[in-house]
Amino acid sequence: MSAPAAKPKPRLNPVRVKVKEVEPSQRVKGFGEVIIPYTREEAIAEAQRCIQCGKPYCNEACPIGQDARGYIKLMAQGNFDEAAARIVWDNPLAECLGKVCYHFCEQACTIGKKGEPIAIRQLKRAALEFGKTPAPYDAVPKNGKNVAIIGAGPSGIMAAWSLGKMGYDITVFEGTKNLGGLMTMSIPGYRLTKGTFQKDLERMKNLGIDYRLGVRVGRDKNFEDLFNNGYDAVFVAIGTMEPQGIKIPGTQLPGVLSALDMLININTGQKVTMGKRVAVIGGGDVAMDSVRSALRFGAEKVTLVYRRSREEMPASDDEIAETQAEGIEFMFLTAPLEVLGKDRVAGLKCQKMQLGEPDESGRRRPVPIPGSEFVLDVDTVILAIGQQPSLKGIPDIGIVVNKKGVIEGDPETGGTKQPGVYVGGGASVVHAMAAGRKAALSIDKFLRPAS
Ligand SMILES: Cc1cc2nc3c(=O)[nH]c(=O)nc-3n(C[C@H](O)[C@H](O)[C@H](O)COP(=O)(O)OP(=O)(O)OC[C@H]3O[C@@H](n4cnc5c(N)ncnc54)[C@H](O)[C@@H]3O)c2cc1C
């Protein structure tokens, strides 16, 4: 008997349905969104490119394990309602992630090996746009246990949502007047439009999460009091809200801004004073958002100063491409030496660098070229060097700050030295959410050991 005919392999289409953008000359005029969403037809065509791998590399690459393969299959059949329902099932910040996720799934996509990976982030967004938005979650019978969460960023929100759905009473203490952490406070409107987060929040409204805004633990409320106030467990999700400095002379001068403060002030409608000739120091995504925001804020010339080369830049490729298209000058292999000026910034003294041997980060170390100093003619310097957590008022319970500046507890559970206290965050929204979910599961195990 002849062997059964092998199943024909699906034909692989290596070319993505183009993700369109507003023309650079137009978009730099304001903070309007850059990406143009797919139409329904475009989304179906892109979803039909997916070959539905037997092993879902995309799902596995996602820190929260979103079933991308599953919802893309539904979209390919035109079933947007079920696709949307599947997305929000395990993702309380799906609307936001459809716009700002660093899409680790796309990096793992099999088609990416032969051509352009499936535009999974853009498809997630289309599913929620064209699918019937799932109704808010039903209220859940309470289980009598109370959990306090410190910080209403993606990590705290993921934990609140996960525990709220299990019947826990949740109180979230947030030091600022905003929900959403750095995600909503600092990501500019041209990437994350106002109102996106509200759609996510709406779905959680029946879970009875009590948000106490403007209450900073360690300043307005004692950490130690939380257990006396009837909380059975605590999740510390305080993120990385403190800008890091740089050790060069002149950073105290008026006209030197912290990138984080500037982005938060622009986003929350507070006053920002910026000159016309701006240098941004740094090479990560925050630096990209700073140069792009400065341009939109009226700067005439914006220069990015980065001490390594394009290859070592930690910013994502998407962001670098969008930034370069907007006409920003990238000055690679250039290190700042001193901010010049008497009463305010009058220039930035720099030095050219060359790459030496790799350092402990694995990237080639920048080495100064003697005699290559020069002065950049700028009136504003923005420092986008990185952020760190502020542990002020949080007792020493074994919170670790890892190499990325992110707070961690026990790698398996997120636990700390103090029973019932968990900790977590992430260098991306989806990683922060994964940490929030890990903590929620650990808290549930701690409070209901038999479950
Ligand atoms: C400019 C910029 C752009 C970014 N772009 C992207 C992007 O495109 N995609 C992406 O995935 N990630 C991006 N990120 C990273 C992402 O925003 C963070 O990884 C994520 O927000 C971390 O979440 P978190 O919950 O751990 O902490 P955070 O978002 O930092 O939230 C912590 C919260 O805790 C509060 N808090 C701190 N201390 C206390 C206290 N003692 N008491 C009460 N409340 C407290 C803070 O006010 C804050 O609201 C960006 C970050 C920045 C700065």
C-alpha cells in the first residue's frame, strides 16, 4: 500500500501588508499618532499570511504568553469578535500593548526567518478595533482577603486585575495622581494616544479595585502600617521613576533637563521650558522619545549624542527608524564632557570616541580619541541616561535592583525576606505585567495554600 500523500505545506508569503505611517513632514507638527491602523481587509490579509506553526514560537516569546497564533487564526477567518475576546482574556492592557508593545512575538515569528514577520502588534490592535469590545469583567464573589499594591503601573495593574478576578479585595496606593505608571505618564501621544488606557481600564471597572491616588507609601503612609491596617499581603510595584544623572560638570545649569521629567511634564500638560537648539544624551527608547518630543515642542535643531555606534544602541529598531525619518541628527561615537555656560546652558563640550574591547555588558567599550574635543552649539541639554527605582520609605526586605535597574524579589515567586511581601517590575510594559502576574499567583498561593 502506498504511503498517504504528505499534507501540502502552506505557501509562505514573505511580504507584510504594509504598516503605514503619517508622513514625517506632517507628523512632526504635533503629537498626533504616527502609525496608521490597518483596515479590516488589511488585517485579514496580514492574518492570512500566518502559517499557524505547530509550535507557537510567537506565544512562547511573549512574557505573558498571549495566544497570538490563536487570535491570528480567528482574524484570518474574519472572526474579530472572538479574536478580541481571546486577547483580553489574559491581558488587561491589550489596547495599550496593541500600540506600544516591543512585540517579542514578532522577533520569534517563523516567517521572519524568510521575510517580514507577521505584524502581530498591529493585528492585536485591529482585533480590538474591529472586534466587538468585550464587556467589562463581571464582579467576582469576594474571598475575604485584602491585598495592598504599591504602584499603579503595568505591573501593579496586572497584579490587581489577576487578584481581583480571584475575589481578592485590592487597594492600589499610587504616589502620583495618575494611573498607568511610566506607560501613561511618559510615552508620548504620537505612540500612545490619550484615551487608549481608559478603554483597558473600563473593562476592569466591576472588579472593585480601590485606587488611592496621590498616596505615596513611605511618605503619606507607612509601609509597616499596611499589615496593621488589615492587608494580608503586599505587592511592591514601584517601578523606576527616578532619573539617573551623569557625572559631568555643568548639569546643575538651567537648561539641563531630565528626559523623564520633560516627557512626563509634556504628557501631563505641565510647563516645560526648552530652547531652540537641543542635545539629547543617550541611546535608548527614552532618548528617542526625547528627541522626537523636543522636535514637536518647537526645537529648531535636535541632535542625539551617543557614545557608541548604531549597532550598540539599545533603542528598538522601529523607534530608531521613525526617529531618523523625522530628520534628527544622530551623532554617534560622541561622549559629552561638560555642559558649558554661566547662568544657563550655552553649549555642550564633547569628545569623539572609538570602539575598544567589549565591556561587562558585552558591548564594545567606547574609548576617547585624544585631541578630538569640540563644542556643540546648544541651549538645552536633555539627559536620557536611564531610570532607577526610589526605595525611600520601603524597608530593607531584600529587594534587588537588577542590571536593567528593575526591582526583583525571589526569581521564582517575587517573594522577599518578609513573608507576604512580593516585589516586581519590568523594563517593558509586557515584562512588568509578567512580574505582576507572577506576584499575584504567589500571593494567592501564600493566602490560600490549599488552593
Ligand atoms: C519614555 C518611555 C517610553 C517607554 N516606551 C515603552 C514602549 O514603547 N513599550 C514598552 O513596552 N515599554 C516602554 N517603556 C517602559 C515601560 O513604561 C515600563 O517598563 C513600565 O511602565 C514598567 O512598569 P512598572 O509597573 O514596573 O513600573 P512603572 O510604570 O514605573 O510604575 C510604577 C508606579 O509606582 C508608583 N510609585 C512609585 N513609588 C511609589 C510609592 N512609594 N508609593 C506609591 N506609588 C509609588 C509610580 O508613581 C508609578 O505610577 C517606556 C518607558 C519610558 C520612560
